[in-house]
Amino acid sequence: MISRDIDRAAEHLRQGRTVVIPTETVYGLGADATNARAVEKIFAIKGRPKNHPLIVHIGDSSGLAAWAEEIPPAARRLAGRFWPGPLTLVLPRRRSVLPEVTGGQNTVALRVPDHPVTLRLLQAFGGGIAAPSANRFGQLSPTSARHVQDEFGESAGMILEGGPCSFGVESTIVGFREDKPVLLRPGAISSGTIEAFLGVRLLRNGAGQNEMRVPGSTLSHYAPKTPLEVLSTDDIPYRLLYLTARGQKAGLLSLSRDRKGPASEKETVFSMPMEAIDYGRVLYSILRSFDRAGLERILVESPPRTTEWEAVNDRLARAALHPLIPECPAPPAREIPR
Ligand code: TXA
Ligand code: MG
């Protein structure tokens, strides 16, 4: 990346324009976090509801106090250990933080991204960059500049090329309730890693009167265009038969190494990495390629339920809440040819 591009991107931000920024998780659609009109452009480009708050990306943790009114001791420790990195902290906001950025909430989400291009941009710009993932609302996050280009063309503004994202799953979001850390969104850093570092269990954001609002954690989200189902290893052959026998083209994200190749030309099988971190890195880009292949259904072999897989399982569960999936009952056993 040449300095000229960084300087030009910083100038775009100062002029109130949007810039697509690479991060280690996914690409973001950034704007000057102190410029309400610039921030409004993000919502317009994404088609995102106005009450969905944005993450403010900052250059280093010394910038925390400019945005957060209070910094619980655990938040300081987490910032010290995991920044720059894929951890977002939700903290009580300073009064000066724009309501456009916080979705009208009294907290602000902050993170220092671990990507050399965006760290240089933050330094050149000198302020905070508000940025959600650079995709249309509800769709898959982009893990390469190409994904953003394909989805938005020129309309997202200047795109800073930063190569493929090294995590490919969004940041872990932690908030605080009476100074106790609460997991608001599982993400690139597993909750087990955070708990081992802090020496305490993370609270979960269950239904309760003090529940923190995390738009993007309830709706169908992170979804491919093709309806997707997550199934157990045993159910997969039956479902594939059921779909392909009806002439439907199905794609499978397989975790079983002993699975035989596609049984019919209606089937596309992708052998997924066996480690959660590697699986997460490629997941969105494979789902995008399945969308482009014009499949009618994506089947996903259910990954393990351990904490390393928490973020992948969370995104798959949301992707599976696809509004277009018609009721498709499991076939009765007698329909299955031997
Ligand atoms: O890895 C990431 O986090 C990427 C990169 C670009 O940094 N960003 C990202 O942004 O995933 P977005 O907007 O797609 O998701 C941010 C999530 C949303 O679910 C939003 O509701 C939540 O963060 N959030 C932001 N501010 C919040 C706040 N004050 N309180 C609770 N949740 C908040
Ligand atoms: Mg997003």
C-alpha cells in the first residue's frame, strides 16, 4: 500500500466522504465518527436502520478517554492485552459522541483494528473512524476488497486494498454491567480466551431488565442469499437426496473427511477446514461463491459445539434464520431409496 493512497483516504474522511477500510476481521465502511452527515452516508449506502450503532475504530488505546466516559478496570486490561485486535469494547459514552454513531444509546463501541493499512490510515487521519461491515444490511460481511467491489461498485467510496482478512469473522463484542464483562457478540477471539485472561466467566446477554441492546444480534443476519440449513452429520445424506431428487441444486459445507464425492451433478460439496479459526476465515467467501453458483439450498454440516466454534456456530445459526426457507420437512424413511 503506497502512502499516497493512505493520504488520499485520510483526505476523503476529512471531506466527509466514506472510505472502505480493511481490518483483520472483515472490511468496514468507514467515515469520520465526528461528522454526522458523513456517518449518515454509511446508513444510506448499507440500507441500515438508523438505530443500529456503529463501532468507532481508533488508532490506539490512549484514544479511549476521548470517547468513553468511564473505563472499567477489566476494560483497561482487555484493551491492554487484545488491542490492536478483534475485540470491541462497549463503554459508557462521552456526551460529545454523536447519537448517529451510538444509535441513541448511552454507550459507544470501540476497537483498535489490527491491520497495518488501517492503522496507518488512523494515524494519518488522527480521529476515530465509525465503520460497520461493508455489506448491505443483513448480508454477509466482506472478507476481501473484491467482495466490496462486487456488492457496491463505486458507491461505497474509495476502497483501500488490504488483502484477504486474516480472521474472516467479526470482532468479539464485550460490554460491562456494573463493571462485570458481558459477552454481547461471540467473535474472532473466543470467549474461552477472554475468560482465561480475565480469570472470570463472561456474563451472557440474556433477557433481563438490564439487557444491553445489540442490534444485529437478534435478526436474521450475516446471511447468504441462498436459503441455508445446518444439519447433523447423519441427516445430511437424506436431505441431499430429498433435495436433488426434486431437481434442486444443493451445496454442502462438509466437515466429514470420509464423505464420498457428490452423488449427483445437482450437488456441490466443499470440504471445510477442521479448525474453527481456519473455517471462520473462509466461511463468508465460500457462502458468497455458493450464492454466485445459483444453488437453491446450502446445507451445512453442524460444527462441534465447543467455545472455539462459538462464533462460527453463532453466524451459521443467524444465516439459517432465512426468511425465504419454506417449510421443508424431513422425508419419511420409506422415500429414501437404498
Ligand atoms: O469486526 C468487526 O467488528 C467489524 C469491523 C469492520 O470492525 N465491524 C462490524 O460492525 O462487524 P457491524 O456494524 O457490522 O457490527 C457491529 C455490532 C452491531 O451488532 C451493533 O449493534 C453492535 O456492534 N454495537 C455497536 N455499538 C454498540 C453499542 N453501543 N451497544 C451495543 N452494541 C453495539
Ligand atoms: Mg455487519
